[in-house]
Amino acid sequence: MNERVIEIHGVTRRFGHQLALKDIHLDVPRGSVFGLVGENGAGKTTLIKHVLGLLKAQTGTVRVFAADPVGDPVAVLGRIGYLSEDRDLPDWMRVDELMSYSEAFYPRWDRGFAAELRRMFQLDGRQRIRALSRGQRARAGLLVALAHRPDLLLLDEPSSGLDPVVRRDILAAIVRTVAEEGRTVVFSSHLLDEVERVADRVALIHAGEVLLCSTLEEIIAAHRLITLHFAEPLAERPTSLPGAVHWAGSGHEWICLCNGQMETMRKAAATAGAEVVDERPASLEEIYLGRVAA
Amino acid sequence: MQIQISAGDGVPIYLQIVNQIKYLAACGRLEPGAQLPSVRTLAEQLLVNPNTVARAYRELEAMGVVTPRRGAGVFLAAGISPLARREQNRILNQRIDMLLVEAQQMNVDLDALVRMVRQRSQVMK
């Protein structure tokens, strides 16, 4: 797990006056499923475009398979299976034409696997891309991304706007890819229960910055949701509790997303005139919402 | 082997798998010596990261619930281990506690409750 498939160091990106990425540092180890989490416009797609070499880093460095994706696209792109957010496929092609067209780009295209995926996804080879439903279009894009058995599968909002059946196919593709030794998946999503299912590493991105980046296990273990009951009702959210990330509540009872030692928290609460009446682990979604609101 | 995963309820997914396999073993739905699905098969069935399934299997192995056989897969440990027995007791105690609380709320005393349990057991025979 020490080998890094993607290394991003100090990348900052501006579009005019708009700061899209601010000093991003990210490493993706080989064999991991890496989830990029953030709202629309947080910078996920901009970051992915840097990995693909579609955008050149203005400051900082991007390395994919230890190569520069802008300077050496051949070394990088042939090893990546990419599904873009808008699934830009040539509309005028038929599905079987899309398959033979894509085959020409990838030396490692696996014709047998491509045919198997086409059957599994119930795609009709003679159908025009333009005539495909939203879900079938996503499956056609996924087929192209998977059929050359890429070392890195890169999916930008793969589940967005899709029904549960197609979302299942996408999750299954992620699981199958990583189950094959040494292959890596990076995907962006705002469906946090999906991220929690399949990702082993997560980066929370907000307004172009990485708020949190760690293993999913560490992120979950580091946060708790605690409910405090105050002897005297509070008009405003409590202050000066160590490790408090975000508060919600009113009057006597407040719920706090906190990160840190429970014992310290309990003592601080007692000092502030409150008692811990409930304590439970936080889901990734609760952690994300708390972090973004903070 | 039927396992349900619910992401987002705060219980780590590997622990959900561990608990449910222990439950299936304790209530006899998985028989001693039965082969468990491979890590990859179960990961694809549940749509979870294969490392998560592998971790659940490691924990179950450390608890003596499953035993790996080299090259053949993972099997439920033969015979009811003290752990499976403990797990059985834990499950039954949970149900008993719930029954006791409800009986108390309905003002049914313990003797009456025990009589009812006996009666039901006759009916089910």
C-alpha cells in the first residue's frame, strides 16, 4: 500500500479571480478506493481534471503513476478508465461502434470483457448513443472505462441522477475493480452512504480546500455526536468546549459533533454546567454536514 | 448467507458483518463446518469494499467463529464453541429483557409470565 498512484502537492488553481483549488495535498495509495466528497462547485471535477492532465497545475505538482499527466499523457491516460460527469460520448455512434472506436485508444482493451459487460449491462450494440436512456448512457460510459482493465478507475459523480439499479452496477464495478489485485479507484460523490460502503479513504473538499483527508475508519473513529443537557437554557450555541466542531439545538439540549477525547469533553461539559445525556458514533454524512457548516 | 448492510447508521460495516455472521451461527442458520463465501463474492454481494469483508473475516477468525483452510476458503468453526454459546445467551437475554419490560408495563407478574411461556411452548410442540 506504500506505492502512490496519485500524488498531488500544493496545487492551487484560479479561474480569473475565482479560487477553485487552494493548496491541495492528496496522495492516493495503490489498491485503495478513494472517495472525493463535496458539494457541487467544491472543486472535485477541477481536481480530477488535473489528474487527467486536462488542466495544468498553476502552482504545485501532480504526479500520476509517477508521471506528469500534462507532459506525458501517453504514460498516464492509457492506464486510466475515466467516466466523466456529463458522460460525453459521441452521440452519432452506435454502441458497437463506440466499442471498436474505444478499442483503438487502449492497447490493453479486452474484447471478451467488453462483450461480457455489454451483455451484463443489457446494451444493444446496434443502438445509437443518442437514443440511449440516461442509465444506459452511464452504462455505456462505464463499459468504455472498464473494458481495458485500467490500473486506475476514475469516476466523476458516477451515480448522479441515476436510478438505484444503475447505481448498483456502478458500485459493483468499483468493488470488482478493487478486488482485482493492485487496481485503484477514485470517485467523487455526494451520496455519502455509497462512499461509506465502498471507500477506504476519503477526502472532504469544501470551497476548493481539503477539510479532512484520511482513512474512512480514522474519520469515523475520530468523531462522536454527543447530546448535552444544560442546567440553564442557553440562548446561543455553547462556546469553549474543546473538540467541538459543530453545534445544533436550543435551550437546554444541544447536539455537538466533536472530535477528540470523550473524557476531556465530559469534564469540560461539567464545568460548563452540562451533562452528557447521549453519545453515539457519527455517520460520514453527519461528519460532512458538521464540517461544512462549521 | 443473507446479510444486510446499512451504511450511515454509525456502526462500522465490518462490525455489521461480524455481528450478523455471529448471529447466523448462533441461531443455526449457518451450520458448523459450512463454507462462507469468498471475500470477493461477499464484497460483490453486499457492495462493500473487499478490505472490509477481509477485516470482518479476520475478526471472526480471532474470535474462533470461523477457521480458514489454506486454499479452500473460510469455514464456520465445527461444533458450538463457548463463544457461540455466549452469543446465543446474549441474543436470548436481549429478548428476555424486552419481554420482562413489556410484562412489567402491562402489570403481568413474573409467575404469570413464566406460566404463559410454558403454555406457548406446549402450543408450539
